[in-house]
Amino acid sequence: MSAPVLVARGVGKSFLGVSVLRDIDLELHPGKVHGLVGENGAGKSTFMKILAGVYSRDTGTVSLEGREVDFGHPVQAMRAGLATVFQEFNLLPERNVAENVYLGREPRKGPIVDRRGMVRATRELLDGLGIDTIDPLTRVGSLTVAEQQIVEIVKALSFDARVISMDEPTAALADHEVELLSSIIRKLKERGVAILYVSHRLAEVFALCDDITVLKDGALVSTGPAAELTPDELVRRMVGRPLTTFFPEKEEGTALGDVRFAVRDGGNDYVSGIDLEIRAGEIVGIAGLQGSGRTELVEAAFGVEPFTRGTVEVDGRRLRLGNPRRAVREGIALVTEDRKAHGLALAQPVLDNALLVIRGVFPGRTRAARHEVPGILSSLEVSARGGLAQEVRYLSGGNQQKVVLAKWLATRPRVVLLDEPTRGIDVGAKVAVYRLMRRLAKDGVAQVMVSSELPELIGMADRILVLRDGRIAGEAPAGATEETLLALAAGTVSDGTVDDGTVSDGTVAEAIR
Amino acid sequence: MTALAAPARTRRVLTTTAIVYLALVAVIVLGAILVSVVANRNFFSPGNIRDILTGMSVLGLFAIGQTLVILGASLDLSVPFVASLASLLAAQTMAGGTGNIAAGVGIALVVGAAIGFVNGAIVTGLKVNGFIATLGTGLIVKGYLDTNYKGTAGSVPWEFQLIGATGLGPVPISTLIMLGLAALVALALRYTRTGHHLFAVGGNAEVARLSGVRTAPPVIAAHVLSSVFAALAGLLLASRLGVGSPTVGSQGGYDLLSIAAVVLGGTLLLGGRGGVAGTIGGVAIFAVIDNVMSVLQVNPFLKDVVRGVVIVAAVAIYTGRAIQRRRPRFSAKEELR
């Protein structure tokens, strides 16, 4: 094997004293694709950002072509030949492809930008990848996600990058686009570019990668040739964590009632073929990879992007939930994924946030709700130093989330949709959220819980639906294993309902072949 | 690879600038018909064309500068006061002497550039929103004008007044100067790095930064040019009035009117998209509408109503086109199989 182009030794990083990455060793070789896999929060993105110069490392060394490097800025890394294609593209939608590729170092003849040369060079780079469908003069905003990704790759190549790292490059791509990306990656390999490839889709990882590194909870599990791993073994290494008794038991007297919320063959531009029945007192988990349509599903149910096909029933009545206001009136609540952008008025006090929905949708109940809010907040154990008058932006993430929950509890909802309800909050607040969910279940509320944390879904949900590419790929019962869910979400087993919560040995492997 | 065949490009979409000029043609046709039917006058008479083009030159100068600032996601509210100050400085320096023209123009432009630099420095260095920063500097200049001048001052020589008064056939010199400068600025936006970077910073400052663009210089340059263009407009106004005036800029309402012309020309108020060509189209639309209403002797208050309607309608049309939805994964057709 040739000499490695990039060597990382003992790389570690902590944020505010919390270690998120420890002692990572990894080598990238020219012309090889190196897969980096692990669950959410395993530290993959952090590691990539350290390589790219977005974060600085606390410990360890990184050397590029034999020289130790420490990049303070992504542009430094790119100039040195290490380019990163992030999930969030760094492109200007209003500018054309060539202008984006050469942004910040436009070629010049004298003081004049050499537009023709820029376009020609861009076209050559595209041709080199076998892409003839993208015109360098096209506005980037009119390109598909896959095409924009190609523009990012072309930008990397224009720096003559010898190492390209890609963060979940296929998360937002359709199948045929994934194929195109794979063919481009093979071309890059032929040119001797080393590629670090982060993906959740294990089938892809096995199809593309020569080496695979597994991270778990910020630590290195293994690094080595892909050929020495089986898919089953890989999934085991990624998961392999004992399930703690972190999740509260169901409250006594919780019973499944009638169907409260049902969607039959629902679909819109983002999800399709959704059949969903949630009973009173039930918690249905929604799993799926990033971009699989989880958020889109709950947004459709809440009328943000309403279902345009199929029917929706609440307590047996067929309804058209054309907008969120209508949904709120019908007793549906949505705890959004991004509480700061969509859940709270950050500059408003706790009380006003808690009354936001009541005032907006049920103004007649404001007076009564005002008396209830303190009770709701204290039952959620919200701690705000300034009490009800405290602006929510000064609260911790966990307390902010509790205020969001209080806002919805004040409406006495019958159906609660929770999108990543425990994202970015501390353990204590997480448990408070879980307890609340149990209490709501006992009170007969139907709940949907979207989460990327599989243990959380397994610990809380009565059953788990797995989404893939905007459709329900399968359903798993309460006791399902993480392996099962991952396999369904990543598309390594055929669709369907998993009866016993496990996939028999070999199924995953077969599907990948 | 064929699977990627350009879905968005098969449909040829009109650029915003094309829409602006189509609207201009429509306004001209409509205006010509109204003028000939209602007032029984010829819209295309040399005298009337001269009136329209004259109406374009001052607002055009303001709007060119405003375009640059808005492309960089800032705003410039100080322009009317800079123009007034420039008219006074020039008229006082010239003091009626032909030999002082160069000095008067020079001082006006240098002071304009200095105010622009201060604006740009406040916006980029102190991170004060452009709206507020230029409101502040504008007020400072206004205060200076109000305390030091009780009325018009200085006088410009006859030769300088000719700039505002002569023309080639029906085309005034001042309009030619304005259009020439517009062309220069358009070329600069297209063919200089600073131009490219101005679009980048205005479009997404973080993307620009992560691409290695220094984000301050293009914005400062835009502010300097905006104030210089405001000073030029002030010089042109002085040339027309024959004197400098402390209120000539603010009376015209050029701050908001220039922003309106820029937006009418299809430049995104949030920055990053647009250009000078559209702005000139927007200025022309305003000039034609004003002219038609003057010829028809429309109540001046109604003029503002029409202007207001035009601005709101234009922006509504652009916004309707610009709203970008998430790309659908499932088309309705696919489900009807």
C-alpha cells in the first residue's frame, strides 16, 4: 500500500469540558475511499470539522503529506489540498456555477476578472468528471441538490485537493443521483484522490469504501480494511451499547384506547403512501435517516405542508388540516425540531411564550390559561431565575424545551407530535420530557415521537415506524433492536414489518450483496 | 448520467431585468396612449423626451450608488444630506468663478467619499446595521447643514450650469453622464473581484468568509461609491439651481425614492442579487410615470399613490417568483400512476 496522504494520531476535542472526541487514529491513502461510520453523536462530524479547520483540536496531531498541519480556517485547509463537502453547502444560490467555484480567487488578467477563463476551467473540471449536464453559467439555485453537490466537488478539485471529505453526501439524494455520485467518487479514486466518506447508509459504505473506521461515543472502535468486516459486525460495532434503565416505566393505568389520529395513504410533495394510526395513550416512534422525511411527516400531520393526498381523521372524524391553526383547533400540537427558530419567541418572557398558542388560537381561554401556566411550568420543573418574566433566550436548552412543552400543554392537546424533543438538552431535562410523555399517555393523548436517537425510540415508543426516502419502510415493535431499525432505515433489509424485533443473521449481509 | 438531465433549465425563465424592461415598454405604450388620447399631445416629441430623460438623471445617480450598497446587503439613508452638502461645498468653492470648477467638484467628491468611508467603516467594523448607521451619519450631516446654512449659498459659474442645461439633440448631457457611469459600474460589478465579492458578501456573508473572501472591503467600497454618487447628484442639482442648497437633497426624498427604484429594478433588498441595468429600468419607469402624470396634470398627491402602487406591485411580483420551496420528492403525477 502506498504511503498515507493524511495521518491523524490521537486526535481529541472537548467542548466546555465535555469530551466529544478522544484519541482518534486514522489514515487516508491516495486513491482509496475511507468510510467513517457511527451513530448520531459518535463524533464523525466533529472529526471532519477538525480536519477541515472549522474546529481546532485539543490533542493529537494531523499530518498531510508528511507535514504536520493545524488549520485555523477552512480556506487554509483547502489551499493545502484538503477540501470538505459539508452537508450544508457553501454555495451562493444567486451566482452561477463558475462564479461559485472560483469565489474568493477569481482568475484575473490585469485588474479584470477573466470570466471566460473561469468558465472554461470550470467546464474542464466538469468534463473531467464526465458531467456534461451542468453549464458553468447556470445559476446554482436552479440546480438539484445532487448537482449542487457536484459543484462543491468541482470546487474542491479546483483547489487541486488531494483529500476530499464528504459529510453524508447522499442524505438528500434520490437513488439515481446516488449512483451518479458513486461514479464520480470512482473517478476521483482513479486520479489518486483520498476520500473520507461519512455515511449512515451502510450498503453504500460497503460498496464504495476500501477502509472503514467506526466511532462510538467519541471514541475509536476500529479502523481497518472494509474487506475484514461483515455488515452484521459493522452494525454491532456501531451500536453495542447497553440499554440503561434511563427511561421511566409506563404509568399505572395507561391503556390503549380508540384510534385518535389516523392518516390513510397520505402524501404530499415530500412524503408518500403514509398509513398511520395512533391510539389514545399510545406513543408511536418515527425513525429514519436524516432526509428520510421524518420532519416532513409531522409537518404534514400538523398542516405546515398539508397532505395533498389521502385522508386524515381525528377521533374518527375526517378532517382537512390545511394549516397549523386548523390543526391546533383540532387539538393537535407540534413540538418542533428547532425550538429557537420555530418554537419560541426568544425575546419574550416565559409567560408570554407559554400563552403564545392560547392567545393566538383560543383568545377566549387566555384568562383561564394564565392561571394554569404557573402550575404547568412547575410540574415540568422549569427553573428560570427571573420567574415568569424571564426572557426565554436566557434559559438553558432544557428549560426552553420545557417552556415549549408548557405552551402546548396549555392547549390541552389530544394529539402531540414531538420532533426531536430531547435534542440538545441535558439528561435531567430529557428525563422530564420522558416523564411528561408517560403522563400524557396515561391521560389518553396520542403521541408521535420523531428521534434520531434510536435508544430513545426503543425506550419510549410502543412501536416504531421507520421512514426511508419519504415512505414508511417498515414497522418494528417496542422491543426492536437498534440493528433492526438501522437496517430498515439504511435500506439493507427488504421493506416490511419485523415481527420478532431482530433480523436473523445474514439478512443484512444478503441484502447488501 | 442522463438521469440528471437539467429539469430546471428546460423551461426558459425570463430574467428579472427583462421583466423590468418589459414593464418599462408597457408603461411607455400606456403613457403614450393616455397622453395622446386624454391630453391630445405627442408623448414622443423631443421636448417631452428631454423632460423624461432629465427627470432620470438625478434619481439615476442616487440609484446607481444605492444599488451597490443594497447588493452588499446594506442601505444608504444618508444620500440626500450628502447631496445637499456637496451642492453647497461646490457652489461656495466655485463662488461663480470658472477657474474654480475643478476645485469645487473635487472637494464635493472627496467629502462625499469620506462620508461613504465612515458609513462603510461603521457597517463593517462596528457591525451596525446599514439602515441605522447611515441614518445616523445622515442626521449628523443634516444637523451640520441646519446649523450652518439658513438658505442657499455660493454660486456656480455659467459654464458649470451648462452641464445641467445642454444636451445632444433631445438627450441631456447629464443623462448621458449618468448612463455612462451606470455602464462603468455594471462592468465593474461583472469584471472586478470586488464586484464579485460584493455579490457574495451580500448573498451570504458566511459563505463568502468560508471561501476566503475578506468581507469588509467590498461593503466599504459600495458605501464610498454610494456617497460619491450622491455627491455627483448634488453637483448636478447645484448646476441646475445655480446655487448650493441645504435642502435640495431632502426635498426630493431621494433616499427612499432611490431605494424604491433599486427594488423596482429587481435588486433583492436583502442583497446578493440584482444589478445596475435593472435599476436604470426602474428609474426610467418612475420618470415615465411622473412625466405622464405631469402632462395629464394629475393631482400631485395622486402621483404618490401611483408610485406607491407601482412599488408594491413590482415587489409582490418579484417575491412570487423568488419564493423557493423545498424540492418535492414526490410529484403529484407520480402518485396518480
